[in-house]
Amino acid sequence: MNCTKNHRYDSKFSSLPFDQGGTGRHHCPGCAYEKGFADGKVRKLNCDLGLDKLPESQAGTVRHKSTHAAYALGYLDGVIASYNP
């Protein structure tokens, strides 16, 4: 399954580190960010990135970017957002 969401071209992902290996390879950092944001918004204590369940993406600014870093950024943004409903 391939990601077709517009977040693949979001410039906020340009600063993520490159990652060409491991379990996150070719999975969509934009979707990882969204999952992290949702987990952070509820301040989930036990996080499971579930990278193997994310769609693939090789397009736009998310190409070869770290899904782990994207999840972590999303989690942080979600936690911050949880304080400002």
C-alpha cells in the first residue's frame, strides 16, 4: 500500500534525518508523524510505532527520511497540543 496523502510534500519533514535502513525503510514519515501526534495528544505511555503497518512512500520531502524521528516529532507536537485544547 502506498501513501497518497499531501503530507508527503510538507516542508516540516525536510529537516528530518535521512534513514535508508532498518524497519522504517520506505515507510511514510508523514504517516509516522500523524501516529506520533495522535499518541502524544493522549500522552500515551507505552508507544508502539507500528512501522510495519505504515504505508510506503518514496515521494516528496519524506523520501528517505527517518520514520522514527517523524514519529518522535509528532509525539512531541501532540503532547504540546494536549495542553492547548
